[in-house]
Amino acid sequence: MVKREDIQTVEVILEEQASYTIIEICRHCDVTSDEVSAMIEEGVVQPQGPTPDAWRFPASAMERIHTVVRLQQDLRLNLAGAALALDLLDEVRTLRRRVRALEKLLK
């Protein structure tokens, strides 16, 4: 019997393996290529490829860009502030995963 968790895990793995062009990122995230370039310079995302025409972005980049856009719109943060907030959110997620893992070990 296939469990729901197994299906979700497969979906996540397949999604993580997907890659997107800058045009797809711009279209899906409703940003311009200049905004994506600024996010690259700020370290929000890191494309693979030698030139903008050849850049490929992992699926995680789309989520990160969406988050930065929301931080900029909702909290009126500039790009540097949104990038810092994104790093802090990543750290919180990592720490929460570690806490859950430690809690499992203690049970």
C-alpha cells in the first residue's frame, strides 16, 4: 500500500530536481530579470550556468524569490533587509529540524 507521505516525498524530490530559466522565474514570480540579477548579487539565489541566457535555477530559488518579494511588499524591506530576513528564516527552519530530531532521540 502506498502511503501519502511516500507520494509527498516523491513529489518533493521531483520538484527539487526541476530547474527553471530566468524567463520562467520572472514569469512565475512576477519579477523582472533586473530584479533577479539584483537578488543574485545579494546572494538570495545562485543560478547554474555561465551566462544569463544559460542560467538555470533550482525549484528552491522560486520559493526564495517569492519569499523575498513578499517581505519587500508586506514589510517594505529593501533587498538587503529581505535577504537578511530570508537567511534568518532559513536558520530558524534548520534549528527547528534539529530540535525535532533531538526530541525524537529523547523519546
